Amino acid sequence: MTDETLTPQRPTRPQSVLWVLVATGISGIAGFVVTFAVAKVLGADLYAYFGVFWSGLFLIVGVLFGLQQESTRATAESLALADAVPAKSSLWIFGAAAGLIVGLVVFATSFWWAPAALTPDYADLSLQISIGSAFNAIVATMCGALAGAERWRLMAGTIVLDGLLRLLGVLVVLGVGGSTTALAWVVILPFPLSIAIIYLCAPRTLRMVSRSRLTYRELAVNSGHTVLAASATAVLINGFPLILAFFAKQGESATLGALIFAITLTRAPILVPMMALQSYLITRFTSHPDQIGKLIGKAAALIGAVMLLLAAITALWGQWALRTFMGAEYALPPEALVPLVVSSGFIGALCVTGPALLAQGRHRAYAAGWIVASIVALAALFVPAGIEFKAALALSAGPIAGLIVHFVALRAARRTSH
């Protein structure tokens, strides 16, 4: 990974998908090993607290993914107009300013949400969530810039480093019997370390891709739409275990821990690659606006096939695998596991229709779909039923509602273009 000369937008090559997918696969496996190792060592009861911390941190990371989406679009647009419009802002400065604001807001509000979600004994983990969120704003912004400039190898390097450094740190802490606080520190350190290492490898490229033709005000306004939608996205994906913790009854920590682990495990095969491919999809849809419908159809068919295969495997061997490898306390029945797998297919489809709308500049429609999905999901959690049923209902009904909104918007966009 070295500096390369930047040129205006080129046709996206198939190798670009391979770089991102391989990097995502490595990072996803690393994340799964982290989850598995911590769950195995701590047990379901204590893992519930780590799982809520992890969910809280990556809820904010999911929200900040909106910065990556907008910086991807802004960079691709800036490169296409490189000779016509001069640079007006630096994405480094924009990302750092966003990180400072986010970190302060998360920390200031932690006195309200941390004791309720993490319990008073673990509320101090909100400090690591605040610091990790601040650094991730910079990482998200610059990953978006690299994607918009189609510097896929550098983006892939950032993804791989983040996952492997986190895995190494967690295994070391678990090996020496470290505390939950120590685990929290090694979970957030890869954010600044990964982007710093990539910068040292290609400083000229990282400086050049940060130049945007948009003003800071324009970046902030556009990012507001994508961050709003990403907030709703994060509720359904990264932050759902945190939200679920508010609906768990007293004495259900072991059940909550098992359910959080199951949610993480069953949805990862679809959602990890789909979330990592968001910047690629935005770039692809932007470069090929005439093929949006065809690309959505292919992606939806692939997601559906994978969902059905995973649902069948889970129905047959899911409970057995959890009991064998994790212990009886994690062995949820098929009727709790299979709906979680199916729900990941619906969310995966939203991860395709969303970039298609962003590529057409329809930020509000994009945001509306995810917001409707999260509202419906949150409403489903108030249904008087067991926590396993409520989780499955929320994660299925919400995305279906969001897909309806997105498809209506895509159809309207198609009519307008003709």
C-alpha cells in the first residue's frame, strides 16, 4: 500500500469488490473470534454487560457510517469535477470536528443512559464509548474518501488492521485475566491506530483524497441526512442489543446475553459484507445510473438465496452448535434463531436500496426508509411477549416497512428520469 496518483473517476473494476470483500471477511472473522472468546470466558451473565458495551460503541459507529457515505459521494463527485471546481474543504478537518462534537455529546449524555443500559457497576465504560466514537468519526470520513477515490486497497487495509488489532488486544487481555475496563480500551484503540498506520503508508494519497469541492457547511448539511438515516440503521444493526437491554426484565441477564450472542452470530454472514460494501455500492450506482434496477435485482436475489440457505442450516443444527461450542446457557431453540437469520435478509435488502437512492441524490427518501424501519422495530418491542419473540418481530417488521418506503421512492425516481 503506497501513494498513487489520483485521477478522475474510472470505471469500477471487479477487483475492487474482491479487495473489500476479502478485507471484510478477515475483519468479520476477527470480530466473531472476539465475540466468541469473550462470551466463552465471561459466561452469558457477564457477557451481557460486555455485549451492551459493544453494542453501544458500535451503535455510534453505525451512526457515524453516515459520514462515510457522504464523504464517499463527495469525493467521487469532486474527482469527477477536479478541473472545473477547486477544493473548498478538508475531510480531515471535517472528520476531526465531527469526532470532537460526537465524543462530547456521547459523554455528556452518558450520565442519563449509561446507568440504565450498563447498570451502575459498568456505567464507567461510557468513557471508552465516547473516546472510541470520536476517533471513529475520523476513520469513517477518511474511509469514505478512499472509497470515493476508488483506493480500495488502502480502504481494505484500514478494515483489516482495525479487526486484527482489536482481536490481538482482546486475546492478550483475556489471556492475562484483565478486567472489563481493559477489554473496553483494547476494543477502541484500533480506531486511531489503523488510520494512523495507513496514513504512514500513503500520506500523499490520504492528503489528496481529503480535498473536497464542497464547503464545510454543505458537507455538514448533506452528512446530516446520511447520519440521520445511519442512526436509524444503527438501531436495527449495531445498536439493537443495547436497545433490547432496556426491554429486558430483571433477572433476565443470562437470557439477554444468550440472545445478544445469537443476534450477533446469526446476522453476521449477511450484514457484515453488506455494510462493508456500502461505499462500493454507492460508487457503483453513481457510475452506472442506467443499471440501478438490474443491480438491485441481482443483489436481492443473492441475498435471498443466502438467507434461505442459512435459515435451513440454523433450523437443523443451530441449537446443537450453540450447545456444543458455547454451552447450554447459549443454546436458544430454532424458533428463536431462525427468525433472526430471516430478518438479516430484509435488512440486507435495505443495504442495497439505500445506496441506490443516495447515488441519485435522494437523501431524504434514503433517510425516510431507515427511519420508518427503526420506528416500526421499536414499536414492536412494546408487544407483550417474551424477549426472544419481540426481538425477532422487531428485526423483521421494521426492515419490511423500510423496504416499502425505499421501493416507492425508487419507482418515483425512475418515473422522473423518463
